[in-house]
Amino acid sequence: MLLIARREYFAYARTVGFWLSMLALPALMLLGGMMPAMIKNASPTRTVAIVDFAGGQQAALTAALDARYVTAQAKAMREAAVSEAGEPGADAVREAVDRDGLEAGLAALKRVAPRAGAAYAPPKRDLRVVAAPPEVASAPTLAAAEKALRPHLTGGELSAVVLLERRDGELKARLWSERVSDEAVETAVRDALRDVIRRDRLIAAGLDPATATSLAELKPKLDVFSPKSAGGGEVSLRDRLPGVVGFVLGMLLWSSVISGASILMNSVMEEKSNRVLEVLMSSASTTEILGGKVLGVAMITATVLGVWFGLGAYALRMLLPGLADDLGSVLLDGGLIFYLALYLVGGYLMYAMVFAAIGAFCETPRDAQTLLGPVMIVLSVPIIVMQMAVRTPDLPLIKTMSMVPFFAPFLMSARAPSNPPLIEVVIALAGMAAVGALMVWLGGKAFRAGALSSGKFDWRGVFALMTGRG
């Protein structure tokens, strides 16, 4: 069995493609995480001109649009501080920005999170208000301004022009955009216009302008507490991490089971079509062959997971040491990492036996599609409800599904950080062990029957071979 496992393992581990594909996924995940920021930084700053036909509203709308950038910077500073200084430090940075401006916020960031403060780079400005072209700004009517602005939009000189007017006593705006699908400018102008209208209505209700402005810019602070938080009080980033960890590990387990079982199925299928399997069966028992193949592919999966976890831990330790400590405490809290290991082993064993049996009965991928359909339907169910299992782990439907052996490895991994009742964990693990043992017994019979069969797949022939009547 060990000889077959070693042969199976090095058949993949000695190839360059195996290591390239293994390292490609972390690279793609890193690129995917960086892509939104790269796209945002690569997109040009949109230039917007404002022409006021409403009387005295251009400065208010300009200030409201500029305030969006201040809010974006305050959010970026808070996010930069949270991994190093925690929620209290991040809130202190945001409060400094709201109270004293961006310079005070940057000083607070450097004080509470020195590393993040030294590396902080302000986000790129997505929108800038510029002066309108003279012929547009001096147009006597709104219709004349719309006629005059067209060449400036089609020529790329401006990204958008906002025309303010009073209609039925209400402040209205007409937005002319260079691009038909540029929703970024549309959203920014709509939000800024809403702030201006709110301020005007407060002033019309009798408030002085300073009070109206302060009320329009009011940002309430909400402190969230829970008796289940790590400190028994205020909810912090450490308390929200378990949900993220559960979802990521559930997805990682699902992809590991799928990739490992698929490798096993393709290996068996290839060796059967090349008659290698028959040669192996003349020198080893069916149990030794099947066990060696399952063990060899399990070693491949363990290698992949070990490299991924090692690279992730090193990157977190170097870049975000505070977040790395929190993740470590989440995984070690209550032996969570050991439960996850049991779910991984149980899930892999169940599905590996199924895929190995499918590979033994098939000689080509086309033959395997007939049997893979029902299995993939079962495997798609946890993906559909995984996010629900993280958000509402105590939902009766989720609790019931997580104790079904074929769903348990994935859903219990997603629920594990929320500390489900021990009885549910025991039921899930016992069910997985029972089904795993059944799969080993049935899989061994199916593997031997399939390895000795020839021709196209036939259900009656399968049962006949497994029961010894074929």
C-alpha cells in the first residue's frame, strides 16, 4: 500500500506543472484581491463642471462632492488602522478625521498604527470639479448651455456637466455625461445633490446655516456589544473573524475534496484504459491498490494545503501581524483546527472512494459523466447554503443539513467557528465515520468489480459484479 501511495504521490509531485498550478492559485487570489484597487487607481479622475441656473447652489454642490473624497479617505485610514490597532484604534482615527480633518486623521493613524501610517497612501480621487468652459458658463438659458456643452463632452475635455435649475420650487439637476454607462458620476452627483437639498430644507425650516450643515453631515457612531464577544462586551474585528474563517475553510475544504477526488478518478481511469490496473492486481490486493491510491492522493492534497497555509501564514505575519495573531487564536480556540482536520479527512475519504469507484468503471471522461452528474448535484448543495451557514448557523434547516454525512464536512466547517452544540458535532462526526466505513466497503467492491469489467458502463452489470453474480 505504501509503495503504491509513494508511486501515486511522486507521479504528480515530480512534475513542474504540479508546482506551477499549486502556486498559481495563491497568485490568482492575490491578484483578484488587488484587482479592484488596481482598477480604481488605473481609472482616470473624472472632471465635472457645474453650471448654476438655480442661483447660489454651485458652491454647495461642489462642497458636497468634495466631502465624498474626505469620506473615502477617512474610510481608507480606518481600514488601514484596524488590522494593527484594532477596532478602538480605527475608530479613533475616523473620529479624528471627522472632528479635525484629514491631517489630524493621518497623524492619529501614524500614532496608533505606525506601520500602517508609514505605508498609507491616500486613495485616488475619482472625481474633480473644474470650471465650466466659458461658452457654457455664460450661456443665457439652460437650453443654450446644453447646446454649447456637447463639443466638450464628445471631445473628451470633460467627463460630465451638471446643470442646476429650479423647477416647481425644487432644486433639480440635469447631468450630461461623456459616457452613457458612467454610473460613478451619476451616483456621486445624486448623493451630493441629496445632501444639498437636505441642507436647504433644514434652513427653510428655520435653522441657521451652520446648524443645518452640521445636521446634514451628521454621522452617528454605533458601538456594537455582545455577551459572546471575546472581551465579553464590545464586538471587535477578532469577533467577526470566525465567520470569515468558517466560510473560507469550508470553501477550501470543498475545493480540496473536489480536486483530490478528481485526481484519483482520472488516475484510476487512465490506468484502467492502459491495462496498468490489471498488472497491479496481479501483484497486490484490491484493498492495497485502492488504499495506496487514496493515501497517495491524500498526500498530494496535504502538500497543496501545507504550501498554501505556509505562504498565507508567512504573508500575514510579515504584512499584518495583528491579524495573524487573531487568526491563530480563532483556529486554536476550543481545538477548532482539530475539528476542521477531522472534517477534511472524513469528507475526503467519503468522496475519494466514490470517485475511485467511478474511475474503475469508466475508461474515458465521457463514460464518467454519466456517474458524475448525481455526485456533483450532491456536492453543489453545500456551496449554495455555505454563506447562509456562516450568517445564520443556528437556523434549523442549516443545523439539520450540517448533520447529513455528505454535507457535514463543508457545512460543519462553516459552522464550527460559531461553536455549535457538542451533540451536533458528535452526530456529524459519527455519521461521517459510519458513511466513510460504508464507502470503504462498497468502494472496495465497486473498485474490484470495475477494474475487472470491460466495455461500456451498465448498471445491471455493476450490481452483478459487486454481488459476485457477474
